[in-house]
Amino acid sequence: MMLGFLLARAGVDVCVLEKHADFLRDFRGDTIHPSTLELMYELGILEDFLTRPHQQILELGGQVGKEMVTIADFRHLPTHCKFLALMPQWDFLNFIVEHARRHPAFRLMMQAEAVDLIEDNGAIAGVVAKTPTGVIEIRASLTVGADGRHSVVRERARLQVMDMGAPMDVFWMRLSRRSTDPAQTFGHVEPGKIFVMLDREEYWQCAYVIPKGRGEEIKSKGLAAFREEVAALSPFLRDRVEELRDWKDISLLTVAVDRLARWYRPGLLCIGDAAHAMSPIGGVGINLAIQDAVAAANILSSKLRQGTPSIDDLQAVQRRRMFPTRATQRMQLVVQNNVIRRVLGATKPIELPWFLKLFRRFPYLRRFPARVVGIGFRPEHIRTAVQKKVGPQSRIADR
């Protein structure tokens, strides 16, 4: 959606396909980082964004056993917004659509599911999509796969995926929040258990981290046993765990960390999770995807106004974004393998590690993880200007 907005703003004719009738799907990433908020400022829409319902997070902290520690402090970042913004992804998408539609080159097709690619002499020439009125073909000079970690586009394009593994999966759920509840805790670590809570004002968005592939085993023990586990980790929730009436109230996220060896083919580019699935650690996935979109728009907008980008142009996008992708995934793998794996396998009480004790003694150190999470590696900036549409229309035909 962000790439479609930026390209249409730069005068490139764009058609964005959305599989569903709306964006109302729960448990998608909700953290809008300072790097993304800085892009909103550069686009001149930050003030409008901040009028929309959201929560502002100044610090990230956690609880190890009975000890609390603040890990990241965003108040010192060199950005206009020195906080994380929590906004449901459907609200964020609707916000971007609202601004994108102000440009005549932008089109959004809802209930249009890309199911296959159109190939012409070895190059990708568009997609085949299912719609309520039938199957259609959409031809374009560039097809962008931004359809997530289970990307149909990258599968049909036969692009090689390198899987780096993950030791955990996550149960997502929501529980009501009351004004008498304690201040939010972003992480609660006990031997063999990790429980994360995000304060969404009216409710808690909760993540219960489990060892990889143990979802069905936990379900087999029954919902009552699971509710008891949640209540034991956060006792003040005990009087409302009954809100989890069915396993349908709990969503299992299968965690994956992978990336494509090559993000492109002639006429095709993958970005975001379709190019590199991220761990939920740090909540960086959406923000990294948006950085991909900005880089792609910066590099390709002028090429698309002239015609079809070359392989070298598509390669330039991957080359620009490969370092931040690798660096972020490497950081996530270090945390997964040295912290999460050990916690999930622990049987004895866990003490606060020495390096986290330093964060309590020297608050200045909290600025470093804040910068890595909030800004990331090689942040992008808007290099495209607003232009009138000059490119050819995408060709859409019934099939």
C-alpha cells in the first residue's frame, strides 16, 4: 500500500490488489516506529496521522522473574516523533489509502486475490486475480509481490527461499483491560515461559510464546489449563481469562525468519515479508517493509514513468535493502538463539542477566536498543516528488 501511494504520488499508474473485502484482520503488527513516523513527516501527513486514535510508547521494558527493567528509551531519538505509535494495522492501511486516493494514478481493487503470474517470453507481465465477478488478468510493466510470508507471488515466481529457522511460535489473544490494572509490561519471563502484553487502552493484546511446533500439544491439554498458565503469569488477569471461551479466540502465529536469495525476476519484484519474513522480536516487520517500499519508489519511479525497469534497476532495490535486512535478521537470530531458546528450555528460576542490570545502572545505554528498534539500519527518506500521472494505464481484462 505504501509503495502504491508513493508511486501514484510520483505520477506512476498503480493498481493495488487486496484479497479481502476490508482490512479488518486481527493480530497483525500494530507498531508504527519512529522511522515510519519520520516518513509521514516528510510526506506532510504526520499531523493528520497523529489525530487518529493511537497510543504512544516512550519506553520498552520487561519483567524477569520479579525484577523489572527498562530496555529501550525512545525519548532521545533524532526524529520528530520520539515514541512508538500503536495503531491497528487496518486503521493505518485505511489512512494510507485515504491519502493515496488523492492521486488519480492510484487504484485499489478489494476482493481481488492474486492467484498466478502472467509470464511472457521469460518475463513477468502481470497477475491473474480472482474477483467476485470472475477471474481477470492484470498486465503491468512491473508486478510487486507484497503478499507476506506465505506469498503466492514468490511461490509462483519460483524464487529461492533461505530459511534461517526460529525456536518459537506465538499464541496471540486479547483480554479486556481495566483502569485499575497495573502499568503495562512488555515482557514477562519465567522458566520455560514468555508472556508479552501490549496496552491497547480498552484491551490487552497478549502474546504467549511457546517452543516451535508445540501448539497442538498445548491445545491437547485443554483450554482450562491454558487459561491457568496465563493467569499464573499475570495474576491480575485471573478474573477475565474466561473471556477466552474457545480456541478460536486464540490465534497461532507460526514464526519464520527467512529471505529470498534474489528478490526479483524480469518484470517482478518482491518486498516486505514476501522478500524477507521477520521474527516478531522488536515489532520491526512492518517498518522494514515500509522502508523497502520507500527505497523501491525512490529507485524505480522515474524508470516506471519511462517504461519497464531493467533487471539492474530491480537489483538496485535489493542491493539497497539487503544490508538492513541481513543486519536486522542477524540481531533477531542472536536474541532467538541466546535468549528465547534458553528461556523456553529453562527449568530453574531465571535471574536478570548482567547486561540487563547495566541498563538499570546506566540509563544512557537504553538509547542504543531504542535506536536499533526505532530507526533501524539504513533508514530511508522520501526522494520522490508529487507529479501528474504520465504513465500508461494497467490493462485489466476478463478471462
